[in-house]
Amino acid sequence: MPLDILVPFWGDPALLRETVASVLAQHNGDWLLTVVDDAYPDESVAPWFAGIDDPRVTYLRKPANEGITENYRTCVSLATQDVVVILGCDDLLLPGYVDVVLGARAAFPEAAIIQPGVEVIDEHGDVVLPLADRIKQRMVRPRARAPRLLSGERLATSLLHGDWLYWPSLAFRRDVLAATQFRDGMPLIQDLAVVIDIVAAGGSLLFEPTVCFQYRRHRASASSASLLDGRRFRGERAYFELAAAQVGARGWRRAERAARLHATSRLHAVSLIPHAVRRRPGQVRMLLRHAFGPSRA
């Protein structure tokens, strides 16, 4: 059965074309691609898709912009296959991605989520490893040289200490993703919220370390732009409070402590203080409050 690849689009059309090209270049052609344009104001996108002569590719454009969370919901509602990927509109699949994901699905059909191996690229397409990703990949992420199935409190605790996943690279069982609601009001931490909801409901995650995905990290991203104006950290504090109550209700005390501590989120704020001192001194207090402020009991 084909891999269902859905792309919620709002961004640079040139990068979107690279994303689509990376899908077309897959060694395994067993995939379907649907791009959902959230009314991005660029008239070149639709004609470009009209020129793609491939029945596996579908382009849809919304009449009005609805925002990323609603576009996620639209993408999930359009999925028809057993395994679904919500691919970022500036990320790239390496040529073996479909092979790796479908192979992992066949070997571990019980896995609700598959996290394949990821490398990070910058806005120019060069492979990089910024501080946040060094922490993710070398300190926070579980070690594995072969596919490793994770679940329960241990997985929740690990992710709440530090989210080592790369959302656009994840492959989901469609039945699990369709049964999990995207949370309103949390667009910048929606990815972790969905995964924790799945884990708390009993779903497992397969870490397949084969590198087959390129995650683009650049300064123009929504999450990066929100760091020094406080939006991301406000959203993270609100979410970790909610997550602490959620996992605490299951009796997962270690996971509850991890949510209240949210250590890597605090360290992230600390790492931004020197930049804020130089560029936006008015935001230093916000960063200090997030880094060292108490968690609610």
C-alpha cells in the first residue's frame, strides 16, 4: 500500500518545488503526494503543479488562509492510506525515505509512529548541526544502531525532558493519527502535543536510525521568529503544564516531573540570552523567567 505524503503549504515556493522534487526522486515509487496550499499569495504555485504529469501528485488550494493547525487537520482528513507523513514544505526526502518507512512499517506493524534517521540542513541546503540538534541527537535521543521500539512512561519522560523528534519526518498509522486531535492555540508545540497524546493513549514509537530525511532549519521559520518575542516559550510553558497533568493522571510520576522541569526548553532560553543582550535587551527578563522560573505544582 502506498505511503501517503501530505504537505501543508505556506512558505517559499522555490523550497516547495525542492520538496516535491525530492518525493519524485524516490527509489521506491509506491507513494501518493497531496499538497494543500493554505492560500499562499503567490500565483506561480498552481501553474507549476499543473505542469507535473504524474497521477500520484495532487495539488489543492484553499480559498482562504486558515492557519497551520487547521491545515494539519485538512491533511489528515485527506489521507487514504495506512501510513501517513505530514511533510514540511521546505524539507527534503533522501531517495531511500519511502523504502525505509515502508520497510519499518512491515517489520513493526504495531508501531503508531515511525521516526527515521534525520540530518539537518540550513536554508542553502548545506548539512549543519546547530546546538539544538547536537543536544537532540547526541544527548537526548535514545541510542540505537538498529530499529528500536519505545513506548509508555519511559518514552513520555524522554520526550518531555527534550523533544528529540523531527515532526515533518514522522510516519503515522493513519487510524491513530485520525483519532488524535490537534490542540487549538498551540501551533508552535503542536507536534510534541500530538505525539504525547498518542503515547499516553498506549501508542508506541519506532526509532529507525537509517538517515533518509533532511530537516531544514533556518532563521525564517515560524518557531525561530517567535523565540525572542516570547511566543514560543509562553506556548511551551502552557503546554508543559497541561502535559504534567495529563501524564500525572496516568500515574507516570517521572514523566510528570520531566514536564514540570522541561529542562531542554529552559536551557534553550539560557542559550538565547547573549543574543538578546546584544540585539533585544528588552527580552532578557522573559528568557530569564522561562529559564529559572518555578513550575506550577
